[in-house]
Amino acid sequence: MPEIAALPRVFSPELIKRDRILAAIDVGTNSVHMVVVKIEPSLPTFSIIDREKETVRLGNFCEKTGGLSDDAMDRCISALKRCRAIAESLKAEDIVAVATSAVREARNGQEFLERVEAEVGLSVNLISGPEEARRIYLGVLSGMEFQGQPHTIIDIGGGSTELILGSAESQRYLSSTKVGAVRLTAQFVSTNPVNDLEFTALRSYVRGMLERSVDELKRHLEPHETLRLVGTSGTIECLAALDAHDRMGFVPEPLNGYEMSYQSLAELVERLRHMTFAERLAMPEMSPRRAEIIVAGAVILQEAMQMLEAQQIVICERALREGVVVDWMLTHGLIEDRMQFQQSVRQRSVLKTAQKYQVNQENGARVAQFALDLFDQTQGTLHHWSHLERELLWAAAVLHNCGHFVSHSAHHKHSYYLIRNAELLGYTETELEVIANLARYHRRSSPKKKHDSFRSLPSKHYRQIVSQLSALLRIAVALDRRSIGAIKSLHCNFDAETEVLHLHLQPTRANDDCASELWSLEYKKALFEEEFGLHLAVRLV
């Protein structure tokens, strides 16, 4: 398999020079967390102004429907309204929100996000499990120095547990497993205190669920390497606080950098399992909500440490919400140096997926360049999309033919579901839906609401992105009809008076009439003309 080509510079974010206040919100299974930061581009770094947390138990699904319950959604929306009000009072110029496990899995997850947008005025991005793990990794990197040594990060949430192996610049392994403190408490714990039967079942289930992820992670370690375990999340911080209080008589503030041994954790788990809810609640640093789920969370951590053969765990108070901040800084071109690998994660992930599905890379690169040239030369006249949509177009252009991996017949439809399920890192679920739809509509039918894929887009805004950019992609695909690079370059000129877009094409070889490409353009241009309300006039020069 050939190596992936050097990354094209497709992404040119607008330059940010002045300090900016940003709020990042994590809509989790158990809690809503927000961090408000001051970003200083000149350094570049960020400092934390405020933290907010509210337990909403979004993961307490309705037994009848299997979806988010009305009460949980109401609690979450109230919490998000308060978060927005606090962010605005602190002069936040942008609020970036992500949703994780509970919303990912709920049947009515998308409906909930639409309700949040309508009632709170907040657009929440749904992210996949691996993408959640990547952003947790970014958050930890922003608060710890790995010094080039391999570290395993464990984040125990309400609905899932993320395991990440990295050594500063690059993450070697990302996983998200459906074992979380809220989820397992609901599944296994009904006695008070937890009886032996339930506790044994809980431990066995956790071990079975984590086994594959742990084995995979270990395979990414070199024989001579030893790893250091880093723990994030409220569950792990609570356990560390209990351990610190036992050992020192007080809880250090901050907990960042505190180390807890496996032996201490094992002893703590043994105590917790025999305590009633009231006894757990009387412990230091224990809220009522945490007291309910701490046994399940402690078992997850104990089993993970045992399977990883980790004798110590060090606490990091930065996690997903700080990772959202770092990702925002990467997206806006503010961080390079040791984050350079992460800065290109989206493009790198697309190219690896193209390689996986044996896409003709030269054809993909040419189509992508034509698509970007069309985008750039018609920006401000035919459309007003930004660098963010430009990058989605690039990804779709590179991957538009990946469906050939399944079958030539209806390959555009195969491209849709391969992209949709590829778990491309760096993208939100909505962005993945846009990329997949763009690839789906590079040929044949135009976008229609009767199509499930097009209907899956969350709003008219995203449907318009797909309608307009898929029209550009069709023209770009036509320009490499024979996949031999017959067209060297293109130039667009729009005449607003006559409503004609003049497309001048320069052949690669002077004696090539490019008949196939011109025929394909003639065949595909009708949708482009209809979408933009103009006539396309094509000429070889």
C-alpha cells in the first residue's frame, strides 16, 4: 500500500490576534460541565476564568421509549440556560458545546439537540466515542507534560469509559467502551449496600467489556516501554479525594498531579461496597449524586488498573471540556509546535480512510483541488461559505469514490455509509453527515428530502451546504472524467448581468480535445445551473 501523500494546505483559518473569551460545554451522561477561558493568541495559551458543573442524569433513559426522559431533558435544558447566562455575563464571545454517550445512544437524541437549539439558542455538536477520546487527550495534554513517554489516559464518564494511549504529539490508540458509572449502576446495583451477587456480576461485566480495549492498547506499546496511567473525570477525582483524606487528613487543592496507588484504591473499593448509601454520603467530598454511582465507577477504575498492570494513577483535572478549547484553538490556527500532529488530524484521518478503501489517490487529489478552486473562485459571488465548509468539501472530494470498495454499482450510496461509519477523527457527527451527503450526491440524483441521508441533516442550513457544495463537487468530478489528469487548471469568471459563469479550462496536453471531460460537464451541469440560477459556459483555452 503506498504511503499517504503530504497533507495539502486546505485549511486557512482566519487570523485571531486579540484575546478572546470562550466557553466550552460538555453535555455528559451524568453532568453538564462548562469551563470559561481567556484565550491569549500571542502566547498562545488559555487561562481558566470559571468552572461550572450541574448533575442532570441525562443517561437515566425512559424505560418505555429507550430515549432521554422528559425530566432529564428538562434538567439539562435548565442547566444549559444557566451555563449560557453565566458565559454571557463573563463576556464569552463564543460558546462551543458537545454532547457524548447519552445523546449518541438515545433514540430521541437528535430531537433533544433540536430542542436545545430552539429553547436555549445553543448549537450542540454530537461527537463519536473515538472523537470524545481524542478531545479528552487534547485536554490532558494542555495540563500535563508527557516528556515523550507513553501515557495511558482513562476517563470514566456516566455512560462510557475512554482509554487513550499517547506520547505527547500523537495519540497511538483511542477507544470508547460502553461502561460508565451511571449506566452500570442502573444495570447492576439495586441493593443497599451492594450485595455479593450484584458486586460479582458488576466486576465480571466490567472486565469482559474492557478486555478488548485493554488488549488493543497494550499491542500499541513497544516491548521496552512502560506506561504511566493518568485519570480524569469526576469519578476518579472523587476517589482520589477520598484517598487523600484517608492518607493526609485533607484534600489538596488542586488535585492535579495527585497520585493514588492500586493498593489504596482496592482497599477503598472494598470499603465502599460494604457501605450503605447514607454511609457513603457522609464521606468527605461526596455529593448525593456521586454517592449513588461511586461503587460502579470505582470498580471500573480498579478493573482497568489491574488489567493494565498499573500500580499508580496520577490525577489530571483537565479533560473533555478543556480539550474542546484546545481543539477550537487548533481549528483557528493558534497552536502548532508539539500540537502539529493534532492540528492536521482531520486531514490525516481522511487520507487514511481513503487509503483503507483503496481510493485512487491521484484522482481524489485532482478532484479535491478542482473542487477547492471552484469554491475559492466563486466565493462571494455564487456562495458565502467559509473555510469550515471548504474543508468539508475537500474531505468529501477525496473520499467521493470510496464506495467502489463495495461495488461499482450505486457506489455513491456506498460512499455515504462508508464515510458515515468511518469514525473520522476531528469531526462532529453533523460534519460527518455533511461530508457523507456531499459524497453521496456527487452523481446521479440531486439532494431530496425523501432520501433518508439528506433528511438526516439537522437543519435547513446544513441541507443548503450539501445542495450547493455537491453541485460544485459534480463539476469537479467531471473535470477528471478519465482519471488521467487531462485538465491542468481552471479559471472562473461570473458575469452578473448576463448570469453566466464562464469556466475556462487549460488542458494538460495541447493536442487533447478533452472530449470526455467536456461531455461529462455537459451531462452534469444542469444541476449546478439550477442550484445557482445561472448558465455555465465552458471553453478550452
